[in-house]
Amino acid sequence: MASITDSGEAGERPARPRGPLIYRQAILTRITHWVWVIALFFLLLSGLQIWNAHPALYIGQESGFAYDNAVLRIGAENTDAGPRGFTTIFGQKFDTTGVLGMSELRGRTNFVGFPGWATIPSFRDLATGRVVHFFFAWVLVGTLAVWLVASLLNGHLWRDVILKPRDLRDLPRDIWDHIRFRFHHGRTYNPLQKLAYFGVFFVLFPLIILTGLTMSPTMNAGWPWLVDLFGGRQTARTIHFVVMVLLVLFFVAHVAMVVLAGPINELRSMITGYYRTSPGTKPDAPTKGKAE
Ligand code: HEM
């Protein structure tokens, strides 16, 4: 068997040269990350349960039976071929039988927007869906507050998340590197990662929280300007849904990048804090661990 050393010397087979192992993720960065992964899982599935109570989205202040101003609608209808599930997006109708509008739940046909496997609970239960959703919404808000304070104090926000002019200059090259699956493992995030994480922290999370609050009648009484800010409750609901879809797309791309960049090293950094860098990275200073 080939013996592989850190310096890249090998017995029979030359080992890939490796850079030093550095302490990259502070304890609060790791804890908050995994808490919001759990929170977002429950928020997504309970959110789809709530959405199923009225599976349509509108732009503007109104929704109603008198006119159809829906931008998205999921439902079921009787056709010559029997009942079918459908999804209409901007007037364009698609047959989505089996997944959206009409699906199977424990061997029985279920006429719901999103299928049972995508909701919590799997059967129609708006009350439980709301309890789960509001609980994890506050878990997410609390975790983000902890992340923000910790990241301000330990320098993570400025060092790793805020894009500097140099990151913007390097962005096109970094995108090209990602297209060719060439990943550089440095001390801090690469420009594309910074852009993606900045977008999650400062665009998607605030938007999904604020549009969620806009749908709350209590908040409408306390902060009526929120409804105006988002152009009405129905528009806020549509933005809430669109941001959910963007977070799901981020999740898919994020996990794909973790797998492509080296899942063991990437996951180790988000579990233990330690990260194997590319050759040429300066080793940690003796103050290692201070970032916590
Ligand atoms: C909804 C789900 C997720 C969201 C919103 C999310 C978001 C994020 C964000 C914002 C960061 C940067 C954190 C910071 O620097 O403070 C991050 C880092 C990271 N995430 Fe996630 N994440 C999710 C799920 C996952 C999953 C399922 C995995 C594992 C497969 C994962 C693995 C990682 C790793 C390894 C890093 C560190 C990347 C690096 O050091 O280069 N994430 N994630």
C-alpha cells in the first residue's frame, strides 16, 4: 500500500501535494450552520403544508373568486381521461398528475397542491403545520442573530462574507475556475462563495423573514408599513414563496459544490473547524483557535 505523507512524498504512488491543515470555522459558525439546516428543513415542509391550504399565488393586494389574477395555481380537475392534477404558471397550464395537484398518499389518491412526502404532517393538517412553521421561524431568527453578533465580534463577517474590491476583480476568474471544476482551498472563502453566502445572509434570509412577518395580522397592526413595503399581503406571500424556491436552488448548488470540492474536507471544516488547504497556503499562526 502506498504511504502518503503531508509533504506529498509517497511510496509507490505519488500523493497529491497538500497544504497545511488550518482552523477555518469558529464554533458558533458551525453550530449556527447546522441549526439553520434543521430549521430550514422543517420550515420548508411545514410551509408547503400551509401553502396547500390555498395553493395559488397572486401579485397585488387582492385575491378572489370574481377574477383570476393568479400567477401560480396548483389544482385538480375532471377531464375526459378522469381526474388530473395541473399547475398553471403565468397562464401556462401543465399536467402535473402524480406530483402537484393530484398524488398518492398511502395507496389513496390525494387532491392536494404539494404531495404528502413534501409536507409536515404528510396529511392535511394546517394547524400543526402552522405550529411547526412558527416555532422554526423563531429558531431561524434567533440563530441568525447569534451568527451576526458572533461574526461581527470574531471577524468572520468582514473576513469571509463581505466582498472586497479585490474579490469583485477576481470574480470572473473564479467563475471560470468553478466552470472547469478547479477549486482553490484557501484560508477564506473564494469570491463566488462570498457572493453566494452574502446573498443568503443579507438578501434571502431578511426577505423571507420580513415577508413572513408581513403576512402576520399582529404585525400588520404593529408595523402597517411592512404591507406597503412589499406591495400588499398577496405580493409578500408570492415573494416569500419565490425566496423559498431560491433557497432550495441555493441548497442544491451548495451541496453539489461541497461534493465536487471534496466532501470529506469540506464537511470536516463545518464539523470540527479544521480544513485542508491547497499547497502554498500559509500555516496557522500560533494563535490558532482565537477566532472562536
Ligand atoms: C438549507 C440548507 C443550507 C444552507 C442555507 C446553507 C448555508 C450555508 C452558508 C450561508 C454557509 C457559510 C456559513 C458561514 O460562513 O458563516 C455555509 C457553509 C457550508 N455549508 Fe452549508 N448550508 C446548507 C446546507 C448544507 C448541507 C446539507 C451541507 C453538507 C452537505 C453543507 C455544508 C457546508 C459546508 C461544508 C460549508 C463550509 C464551506 C467551506 O468552508 O468552504 N451545507 N452553508
